[in-house]
Amino acid sequence: MQVRYSPYDFDVHEGPYPYYARLHDQAPVFRNETDDFWTLSRHADVRAALRNSDGFSSRNGFRMEPAFWGPRAESVIADLPAHHDRTDRAPNNRGFASLPTRVTPR
């Protein structure tokens, strides 16, 4: 059976785990030509991609819909790492570091 996967497919929404398992086992690096995206389904591949901003980037936005793509995609996630570190992560990290490390329900 050929591997099929689209996050827009209602069958995937109803039960995604068999799709994820098939991707993981049969197509860990999967190309969806129709929707024009790649999917990585193994932890080591995702981790490597996250650490390689030269080869993998969200500079054109983080939404999959083509209407939201482009170099002018505005978001913290779309910032390139060097700019993102300088402008957002460092100040935010200081703020988050002062939060309590444990949350208890009321």
C-alpha cells in the first residue's frame, strides 16, 4: 500500500495514529506533492532538522497554506535563528525563568 498523508484529510483527523505509524515505518521522510510539503516522522530526523537552520527553515512562514507563505511572513516562529535569538528569546527567557517551576490546580 502506498503511503498517503495530508493533515487536511478528515480520516487523518478522525484517527491520526495509524497514519503516523505508517509514515514512521514506511516513509520517514515523506513528500506530499499535492499539498506541497515534506513531513519528517522520526525523532532523530526532526531533531536534526531543528538544529540545521541552513537546510531547514521557517523563513517563509509556519503555515502550510500557500496564501500565508513568503519572505514577508510575519511571526516569531518565522524569524531566522540569529535574529530570533537576539530579539525574542533572550528577553523572554529571563521572564520565564522567574516563573514558578511547579503549577498546582486550585
